[in-house]
Amino acid sequence: MGREGKRTAQRTVLDARQRLTSSSGTRSSFDFELMHEYANSRLNAALPMAALVGILAFVATFWVPVLFTALWAGLVLLSMLIVVVLAQRFKRAEPTKFNAGEWTTSFVAGETLLGLAWSLLALFTLVANPDTLTPVMFAMVLVAIAANAITTRTLPPATLMSTLPVTVTVSANLILLGGTLNYTLAAVAMCGEVFFVYLARQLHASELHTITHQAEKDALINELEEARHMSDEARRHAEQANIAKSQFLATMSHELRTPLNAIIGFSEVLQSELLGPHQVPQYKEYAGDIHGSGQHLLNLINELLDLSRIEAGKYELNEEVVSLVDIAADCRRMMELRAKSKSIELVFSVGDNLPKLWGDERAIRQVVLNLLSNAIKFTPQHGKIILLVARSGDGGQLVSVKDNGPGIPEDEIETVLSSFGQGSLAQKTAEQGAGLGLPIVQKIMELHQGRFDLFSKLRFGTEVIATFPRARVMDALAPVVERKNRLEIYSAAG
């Protein structure tokens, strides 16, 4: 099972555990959010509800004796105080010790007590004239149902227990009093109860939907944050591993060059027979093989050392004013013998009036040598290579090496440009390399703020272009022209 599968399984187990400990069948964390909203609603509505009870009691005094309305209002306010105290206790309680079942029972008990206090409205008919009082009772019942239903919307059992007692008692009283008006008022009161309970449940579902989406968003944010931390940690480890690799290569390359120089030097002595001729002719041939192998290994180590220095950020450019044309000409002379050994025509073309560059001569020379070496290596017998130095389209300078060799398949170009990457042609040829030439060229051009491009198509040859930016071109300043006529005028006037 992968990491994503484990995460899904853990989330499923957590959801199941949350549902088992929930009082509403959703999740215990959702229960806490819903009850928290219920407590906030009851606390925020405490003063408005108390004012509403006072207004209703005052209005009722026009039909009911003041003593009875005051007693009723006091019982309702006392019940509301109990509910408010429960809400305050819930707000002060430790969330980690939250028990959905216990708090639901407490809140429902408080709302039942409040509902019974409101239901005492039905007793007003015992001390007042029912004919004139029933419309007032009906209005008070609707106000009570609406206010309590909206306030307790996030806790459905509390909604039912705070509204049902007053609806049942007042409706039953109206039915017992008889008459078309009372029957109608009782029916409307019961319909109002159904409507407001339904509305409260819809609001509860909407609130639960909002909480669910918020929880999913928070979970997604947490996963993204965790993924970001994991990505940062993986990148840090990769960077450390890359630095360690580069340091190891730099150290080993440096340590290997010393014995290799000795091997190459002594093999040259044996090959040239400086200390006397060999008794066995094969010894001279073996010394040549040792010298060639040592030279090849030294070149490889030098490339590894250069690449590791570049990747470790320790490759420093020794910049000065250089001529790209002169560097390319020197590289052509150095590679001409290798090209002639394969009967390859090496053509050198130079643009007109090319100024000098600001760059590292050794690094630029390595770029041109690597490009020419690759072209000669993979160009067949009697092929042709064109070395071009010219202006680039943006005012910079470029060096281009184009051959008519077999080319590189398009799907292998990315591999060829990667470190130690070799195409299928390089793997088949006997003249293999380490696959570091072009990556080193890329890195050196990046250090010069330049660009390296490779264009190739199978059976149509390859062209590689190293472009130096215009900022590195040392263009000559415009000449200063003295305006002699103006000077002569001034002198004559004087």
C-alpha cells in the first residue's frame, strides 16, 4: 500500500471513529461546531429574547391580570437564564473533554424547561375572557415558535423541545374552547410549528454542509502543507546529496590526477625509449597504449572535476577581454589532425568586424573544443564540419559547429544534454565518452549568461550553437569628432 493509500485508510478509520462518538451520526468534531454555534446563538439572543418576553407580557396585561403575566414572564426568563448558564458553561469547557451525548442531554433538558415555561400561556384563559384573548395567545405562540426555532437551529432536538410544548398546549386549549376561529387558530399554530421546525432543520443542514466543506478545506490545506514540508525536506536531502556527490567527485578527481600524471609521464618515457631501445618491440606498443589510456582517463577526470566544481558553485570565471575568433582558430588547429585522420573536411568561417568578448578564455576554449571533439567523433569518414563564428540576432556573438553526420533522434536529445547521458549512436560507436562534454558546455554558457542550443535530425546531421549575450560584446565607442569650424569662429570673435 502506497503513502496515499495509507493516508486514505487512516482518514476512513478516523471518520468511522468520529461517527461512532457523534450524537448526530456525523462526526463528533461537527457536533462540537454545531453546539458551539448553538451556544453562541443563545448567548447573543439572550437580551433580545428577554426584551421580547417583556414586550409580550406587557401586551398581555391588557387582557390578563398583571400578577399572572409577571409570573409567566418571570418563569420564562428564569428558564432562559438556565439555558444561558448552560451555554456559558459549554463555552468555558475544555474542547478536548467534549462529550456530545452529555451536552446534548443538558441542552435539550434546558430547552424543555424553557418550552414548558412558554406553554403556561395556555393558562391565561383561566383568568381572562377567552373570546378576546385567543388571537393574542395565537400571536404570542407564533412569535415564541419563530424566535426559539431560529435561535436553536443548529441543535434539532432543542428546537423541537423549545417549541412543541407551547404549540401543543395552546392548540389544545383553543380546540377545547371550540368555535371556528379557535379551530382555525389552532390549525395555523400547528402548521406554524411544522414550518418553523422544518426551516430550522434546513438551516441545520446548511450549517452542517458549511462545516463539512470547511473541514474538507482544512484537511486539504493540511495535506498540502504536509506535502510542501515533505517536498522541502526531500529537496534539502537531494541538495545535500548533490553537494556531497560533487565534493566527493572533486576530491577523488584531484587525488587521481597525481598518479595519472606520473603514469602518463613514465609511459611517454617508455614510448620514446629515452633510456634505451626496448629488447621486445611490443613493449613500445604497450607503452603507447598505457599513455593513450592514461590520457583518456585524465581527460575524463578533468571533465568530472569541472562538472563537480560547477555544480558545487565553486567554478569561478577568470574574465578578461578575449577574441572568440582567435580562440576558435586555435581550437580548429588543435583538432585538425584528428579531423584529417578521418578524412573529414573542417571548414572555418568568420563574420566581418567581430569585436572582442568579455569572458573566461580557458572556459570558452573548452566549449569550442568539446563541440569540435563531439562533431569529429560522430561524423563518419569523408564527412564535413563547419565551424562558424558570427554575430547573433540580438547583437551578441555565437560559435556554431555543424556536421553532416548521422544526427540524433529527437527523443534522445534530452538524454544527450543530461550529465552522463549518451544516445544510441554513442553507445554503439567504439569511441565512447562519459557523456559530460555537452553538459559542461551548457554549464559554462550559463555562467557566461549565454545560451546553448542543439538542433539535430536523424540522417540530417547536427548543429550546436553557443551564443554569448550582447552585454559581453566589447563594442568600440563612437569616435570623438572635433568641430573645428566652431572653434575657429570663437577664436576670430575673440
